Amino acid sequence: MTLPPRSWLGLLVALIALLGVSHARADGPTLPDPYDPGPPNMPPELVDVGVTEQLQAQVPPDATFQDENGKPVRIGDYFDGKRPTILVLAYHSCKTLCSFVQNATLESMKSINWTAGKEYQVVTLSISPHDTVGIASEKRAAMLASYARPPAEQGWHFLVGNEANIKKVSDAVGWHFKIDSQGEYAHPTAITLLTPEGKVARYLYGIEFDPNDLKLGLLEASEGKSISTVDRIILYCYHYDPQDRKYSLIATRVMRLAGGVTVVVFGGFLGMMWMRERRKKPKNGGKGQGPTDIAALQV
């Protein structure tokens, strides 16, 4: 890993800043287990609704759908082997919880420097077989208008399909949902981050997604492909805590890395000073000119 001296210095400053960052968050209620059947008196339609984490599970690439233009597609068409994918399971006609999850994803995406369509892709798949191409197209247009980054036109896809193919994908990622007594879908509030090959890399939970967690999750899901040296270093300094369901800074790694960078920067500084002093010395070792040299100059 080779960086110019100024980059090393900037990185050192950034690492020192990281050491001083407080990652304490406001205390809140303990989040439930991602897949908990709940107490015995839970409404029947909510039993077995949740997420069974299946890290490294492969999303079936042959599951077929229609995109926002009505074009038949395979979900595997969006796994390009280079970029990670955010998989959002929702249903486009939902006016309540799904909208919260989709808007939370949108706001988090707007807050990170990576752009959908460039560094990663987004697939929003409706879990309702009754959603139409027209509804998907309208939802996509609204999301893209709010996101306001042109590359997303080629990187954010809204899909609809039949129940069998929807179930293939939801079962693969362990995302369980049901139709409740009102005819609405009861489902977990979670998005799934996929590797460039379409394997489950990480789950993010809630109706708000910390932009820091989203960026780190995408870095992790990318499996080191097409990311910068600085991004690799940032990922090295963080670890996902399954209990708190967030990424936390690992102080020991930051200190170790900061110490290494300090040694390199200081060593480079000493090396430059030594080279400068060498250039100042005359080539003949600092000795005066002898008689032969003086005679030659007089001629």
C-alpha cells in the first residue's frame, strides 16, 4: 500500500480524530431478537414474522420479475460481480411501515458519499404479487426525484413479480412476512446488503438506518472490490456488533494503525532531512581545492 507523504499525514490526522470521536448514542429500548415468535398472546398474523439471519446465503439469481418498465428480468442480472447491492423488500402500494423503511433507506443513501448506480446498486422488490408495473414506476420516479443523483437512473431498480418468485428471494434471505387480518402485509423492518455475487453480507434493522452503518455495511459487502485504500482502512477500524446491531469503532485497531502511520511519517521525515543534508555537502567531501585544481582553474 503506497500513499504520497501528504496522504499519510492526512490519514494520521483522520485517525487521531477518530480516536476522539464519541460513538455513544442515546439509550433506548432494547431491540427484540430479529426472529422472535413473540409471547403466546401475540396476534396470530404476527407469529413467525421477522428475520432469520442467513449470512452468505445466495439469493437465487434465476428468480424472475418485471422491472419498472415492464421488462422481464432475473434478479441475478443485478449482481455484476463488482458492486454490492441493497435489497429492500417492501410493497410499493403500502402507505405505512413499508414507506417508513423505504424513506429511511433513501435518507441514509442521501447522507453517504457513495452513489447508487456507481459504487452500489439498489433493488426494491415488492412482496405483494398484486403490485403492478405502473405502481413500481411511480414509486421509483418519486424516489429518484428525491435522491437527485443521475447515476441512480441506472442503479436503482423497482421489481414486481408473482408469489412463487417473491418467496424464493424472501426465503433465501430469511425475511418472513404474512398477510394480517386487514389484508395488509405484516413484515420485519430490515434491509439486506448483498455481495457483488448476490450473497447475504449484512442486515440493517429499524425504521432509521444510520448512514455510518449503511456505508460500513456496503464496504463490508463489497468484499474489498473497487474500494479505495482509505475505505479499506476505515473498514479495518470498525466491527459489526450483532448485539447492538451497529458498527462500533475498535479503539485498539485505530491506535495500532495510528502508531504505524506515525512511524512511517516520522521515518519519511527523517529520511528527507538526511537526503537534504547529503545534498548540501560538496562532492569532494568538503576538502579545499589542491594546487593542481587551482592551476587548472587559472589556465
